[in-house]
Amino acid sequence: MSEATSRQRILSGMQPTDGSLHLGNYIGALRQWVALQDDFEALYFVADLHSVTVKHDPAVLAERTRRTAAQYLAAGVDPAKSILFVQSHVPEHAQLGWLMQCVTGFGEASRMTQFKDKSTKHGSDGTTVGLFSYPSLQAGDICLYDASLVPVGEDQRQHLELTRNLAERMNSRFGAGTVVVPDAHIVKGGAKIMDLTNPTAKMSKSSSGGKGVVWLMEDAKRAVKAIKGAVTDADETFGVRYDVENKPGISNLLVIFSAITGREIDDIAAEYDGRGYGYLKVDLAEAVAEFIRPFQERAEIYLADPAELDRVLVDGAARAREIAAPVLARVYDRFGLLRPASAGGAR
Ligand code: TRP
């Protein structure tokens, strides 16, 4: 076995939802992707097919897809170590996604909490069949590469459970080894960054109208403002300690501080305890700004040279397809789909 194939394969992706990723995406996912690429055969992609499950603007989607890829690179995803690509560049995603839909029960798809939330938000006319089958497409993404580990945030746990169920079902109906059953790799410690103005909800545009979000691609001054405006917890002591239950706001700031400086949470808490929240916020705001500025500079280098960025993505898609095509062919065979004569004749 060659060095490359003896390593376990991991895969993950994010939707190109906004023009910028936020600190929660970085700390909860991207940072781990970068760490994992040294020890695993890693595939990271921009999940653009998932983004069209809700109404979108075509020109904006194309731009955001590039920007998302540039931010993966800025965070340290290295195309020499990982396979970096755009989901729609590898048509096998849609193909395996279809087979996954055909083994997904209507009932189990109906139970996905993300679907329930989004369909409530978009109403019955805005809720597409694509949104309903979104998790089946995701299961296809994972099984298409025989991935054994999927590093994702806590919010994707249910989709991963579904993927495992679908994979096991495929193997029992169509024979062992039809697909690989993956494991979730839920990132511990800092997996979930909370909204700064609403620290019991995940950091996101929808949880606070964006006020509690630190955007990686926006002016660092906005990040500083967001941190300084973070909701803190009222108690008599103004103690700085990690206590999610009683001090969700302060705990969130400590997690962010630790993640971007590499310092231990307890050390940081000890340094600021008894000095008031203001000191903690000022220093954290500065640390975040120091992180964001060079991050943006790196992303801008790619955005200023779209030809080079596209070259990286074309190369990534070619490498991804080398893995995907034989896996898809195997699953097609197991399903009993007739092999075209041009591809070696009938089964
Ligand atoms: N649904 C994931 C999210 O919103 C994105 C995604 C799509 C994904 N396909 C995937 C993540 C496959 C991991 C593996 O974050």
C-alpha cells in the first residue's frame, strides 16, 4: 500500500452561505481541518449544491463559492496535503446523492431537525424537495470517497447519524462493502462558538441579526466592536471563570480567546479574574483583530488572482474524481444498474 492510501480518509465541507465565514466556522471546523490534514488523507470541499436547496442569487453564489475556497486556503488548508474542491465540479456527488435519496425513508428525512427549522422558516412554498433531501446528498458526499471520519460541528451530528444508517442499509441490501460506514468526528472543546449577543445560541447571522457574529472577511474594527459589545453575565463578583451554565457569555469569550491564542482556558481565566470584564474584552478584541488581519491578507491574495484559485480548484476536482468515479461505479454495480457497453459491457 502506498503512503497515501494507508492513511485513513476524512472529508468535510461547508456551504458558501455568505461572502465571509465567521469565527465560529473557523474555530469549530476549519481549524481542525487544518490540523487533521497532516495525519489523514483529507478532502475538503465547498458544498455549493447544498446551497441551492434554498432560494439563491446565481451571481452571488459563484462569487461566494470562490470566497469560501479562498478562506479555506487562508486558514491553512494546503492543496499539497489535502484535496480542495467544489462539490459541483465532481458530478458523482449528484449521482450518488440520487441513490442515497432512494434508500432514505420519507419518515426519517422528516425527522431531521435542520429540515424542520428551515422548512418552518421558508414556508411550504419556499421549502423545496431539495431541502428535504439535503441530508441524503450529504450522505452521498461522504460515501463517495469511502471516508471513514467526518470532522463536523455538533449541529451536523444528526446528519452524520443518518449517513451511518443509510450506509448500513445499503450494505445490508446490496452486500457488505457497498459503501464505507463513516464515523463523526465531533470536535471537542470550542466545537460550538456562541453568538456574542446571545450566548446560548450558536454564532450565526440568524441568531442576533448579525450583531453577535465576528466575520473573518470584514473590517477588523467590526470584530473589535462585536467583542466589546458581547453580552456578559451579571453576577456580583464579575468573576472570570469557565462556567457555561452560569456564565455562558464569559465562557464563550474564554473559549474564543483560548482557540485563537493557543493558551489554556484556565490560565486566561486566572489572569482576568477579579479585574473585571472590560480588560478581558479589550485584550480579546486585540487578539481577534491580530488574527483576522493576516487571514484577510492571505485570502485576498487568492481573490486577486482568480485564475490561480481556479487552477487549484480544477486540480482538486480532478484528484477528487479519481477517487469518486470507481466508488460510484461500485455502488452502481451493486444496485444492478446496467453497465454501458462502452465501459466494459454488461454485468
Ligand atoms: N451540511 C453541512 C453544513 O451545513 C455541509 C456539508 C455538506 C457537509 N456535505 C457534507 C459536511 C459532507 C460534512 C460532510 O455544515
